[in-house]
Amino acid sequence: MEAIRTGTLATPGATLHHEVRGSGPILLLICGGVYDAAGFAALATTLADRYTVVTYDRRGNSRSPLDGPPEPQRVEVHADDAARLLTAVGVTPEEPALVFGNSSGAVIGLELAARRPELVRTLVAHEPPLFELLPERDHWRALFQDVEEAFHKEGPGVAHQIFAAGLDGGGEHQEQQDADGREAPEGQPDPEIMAMMGRMEQNAAFFIGYEAPSFSRHSPDLAAVRAAGVRVVPALGEATAEDEPYARATRLVAERLGTQIAPFPGDHGGFGTDPAAFGAALRKALATG
């Protein structure tokens, strides 16, 4: 089995747990929603023969505690975390990294490319939920305002219900899905999966109260990304419905950056349902261009 090197990185306001597998060019995987490094475990394993794969728990999630009490999260801060992590594992402007982000991880990736383009050679942005780009942005602003108010007045359970109803059953709120695509045999739970699911359950309250509302209001500086010359590959699941907000936002990113969308297997969580096929698609997207 591929050896996993684990470590921690102190950043302003948090300590980041990260994991490193394999060898070769550095590839950073940025998760979204309630997931942590374990959510990309199977995908990372499929890529470790070609890349030095870096995964991590984003601040406030799982094994990356905040230094103080929870507070609304900013995409810019998460992008700075990613930049510090890249630098810590050896990325330099002379040898920039490859980056993949799923969902809100893709939003972080786009902000990273805008803020620190010298650290990013190629970014694959898989279904970023950029609600501010959509023509019905006022609808999404109202929804997430309701989510935020419900969280503080009635708790995370009610806030999740409002969020799920607003998304009509799609996307990041499906935290009960096995993040790495494995299934524990009946009567014989996999301890790693059980531990991961327990962390995801704890992350759910942080996500719905302190990440989703503030992240939903973020609009990336795509003009800066394009001007910097960072190669960005917008990625869209072949099973994702065309009218999903994730899908429409991905098409808008491609349009504004003047690039083509790369098809990926599965839907918003395709990295977990078929990591081998998803990994093959990611290799192709990273190698092309």
C-alpha cells in the first residue's frame, strides 16, 4: 500500500492537517462541502503513481481546528491556506503546482489562481457553485440568507433542510454519501469509513452555518485569472443535469475564460462513486494543453 505522509501546518487562525502520497509533479486536491482529506483517498491513490498528491482538511473541518470560535469563512482566507500549503510542500514559481478542486474547493482553486497565479500551472475546477454568476443570483442570496438565519435561530438541522429544499435534492448537502466511494460490508463496518463519516457529521454544522452562506456570496476575479495566464480547465460531470446551478456556473466560467469544458464521469460527487474513471479523466485534463 502506498505510504501516506501526514503533517500539520500552522496558518493564521488555524492548523491544517494534510496528507501526501506518491511522487512526481505536485497535485493539490481541494475538497468542498463537508468532506476532508479522506474524501479524496481513493482518488489520490489512483493518481499517486504519477503525481505527488497533496490532500488536506480545510480550516474548521475535521482535523484542522480553528484557533478560536467558529466564524463566517472567507474564500480568500481558504485560498491563502492553499497557497501556504503549496509552499510548505515545495511548490515554487519555478515549479508551480497542478490543482484540482471539487465544488466549493473549485471556488477556492479559482481564488488561488487569481491571488497566487505564480503557484498554479493548471487548475481543474469541477462544478464550482458560483451562485453570484447566475442570472437568478437574487434568489440564491435570499435562500442563503434564510439558511444563515435559520442556523442561528433554530440550529443546523433546520438550516440544512432549507438548504436541501433550495437546491432541490442536488449537490453538497448529500454528506451522507461515502466520500471515497467505498462501501463497508454489512455487519463489518470499516473503521476508516466510520471515522470519516463521524467527522463529516461534525463538519455539517460548520458548513451550513459558517461556510455555505458566506461562500455563496463570493464572486471570483476571472479577469485576473485570465490575465495571469493560469490554465484553467472547467470540469462538468456527464451525469449532472444541465440546469443544475453547478452546471450553469461551470459553463459561465468556461465562457468568461475562453476555454472548453472537460467532461468527467458521474455527477457532483463523481470522484467518490468511480475514482478510477474520475482519475483517468483528471489525468487527461491535466495533460492536455
